[in-house]
Amino acid sequence: MKLSTVFLFATSAVAIPWGNWQKWNKPSTTCLTYEQALYIQERSRVFQLKANLTDARLAGEELFAAQEYKQYGHSINSLRGDALGTLVEPDGVTYVANVLSAPPLYRIDSLAMLHNCTHIMEHWDFYGVGGARNNHIPVRGFALTKVDLTRETQPVVWRQVEFNSMQWANNTGFTIEFPTTGPYAPQPE
Ligand SMILES: *[C@@H]1O[C@H](CO)[C@@H](O)[C@H](O)[C@H]1NC(C)=O
Ligand SMILES: *[C@@H]1O[C@H](CO)[C@@H](O)[C@H](O)[C@H]1NC(C)=O
Ligand SMILES: *[C@@H]1O[C@H](CO)[C@@H](O)[C@H](O)[C@H]1NC(C)=O
């Protein structure tokens, strides 16, 4: 297990030397290296940030665009009003298309990353969810990513993504109110 430093990618976004998955997956197909985990994290950041749609599309297709890709997340289930455990995206091609058609974010900060041979856990802040007025508000979350190193393309098998969906909802215009009675109602001063 290794831990990356806070904001690592703010300054090193173009410094990843591997280029693409097909070229560098060969030396280690049994256990994810730290460099491979960082590469997947960085390509995922480029994809989700959408600062450049061409780059984002390439990164998304490289990692996720497999028909059998699966994404899960109770946070998104609840925002959509779906039953908990419902698959968030039917397949990787649809997932990539949906992310690319969503509004861009302002910034993504990586707070931490841990991995073992087959899984990566990332902790992150998304800024700018819901538009530029939220550029200063972090929506903090985690993503657990399952990787199959024996694949020639699209190494990501599935992802579990959970985040502060209350903040996400507020940013995107949901109306959130405290209960007026019960233990969660604000207490009088
Ligand atoms: C977006 O990325 C592509 C591919 O890397 C590059 O050719 C293009 O110049 C970039 N566009 C902008 C506006 O930076
Ligand atoms: C790696 O972590 C995942 C997630 O906790 C776990 O399911 C898997 O068994 C771990 N692999 C090993 C070899 O410990
Ligand atoms: C929730 O959104 C409203 C605007 O719709 C904003 O005034 C308020 O500060 C937001 N609260 C939080 C915690 O972001």
C-alpha cells in the first residue's frame, strides 16, 4: 500500500511517462504497481474534469469504454431516486458519453490514493459541481476501482463511487430543509 501526496496532480498532470495502457501493461499483469495506479488515477481525473473534451474523451475511452464496465454508487442512486444498489450506468460506452455531455468541473483535487494488486481507492474533492458559482465548494468523495491487468484495453472492470450527495444536491438546485421536529431538528439557541 502506498499513499500519494495531497494535490500531487496539480503540478504533474503531464509528467506521466507511460503514454497508453497497451504499451505499459505488459511488465506487470499480475499486480498493480504504484505507477500504474497513479496513471489510472490521473487519466480518470482528465476524463472527469473535461477541461479539454478531446483529451477527456481519449482518457474515458482508454479506461472505461468497455461494454461490460459496471458502475455503482448509493450517492448517485439517491440523487436520481433509484433503488439503492441500482447500476448507475448500463455499460462503459454509455458512461463515457454521459460524463462527456455533463457540464465541466472547475477542479479535481486528489487527496489520497491507496492500492493493492487489483483495486485502487481514491479520495478526492470535486469543485464546481452545479456551475461556476460553486467553484469554491468541494464535493468530497471516494472511488473504489477494480482493475484487470490482463486486459489489452479498458483496464477498469468496475467502480464504486460515493460522495457528499447532500452537497451535490444543494449545488445542483435541490431544496434541502431541516426537519422541524425530532432529534435532527435544530435545537433552539
Ligand atoms: C485539446 O486536446 C487536444 C488533444 O490533446 C489538443 O490537440 C488541443 O489543442 C487541445 N485543445 C485545447 C483548447 O487546449
Ligand atoms: C485488494 O483489495 C480489495 C478491496 O478491499 C479486496 O477485495 C482484495 O481481496 C484485495 N486483494 C488482496 C490480494 O488482498
Ligand atoms: C445551498 O445552496 C444555496 C443556494 O441555492 C446557497 O445559498 C447555500 O449557501 C448552499 N449551502 C451550502 C452548504 O452550500
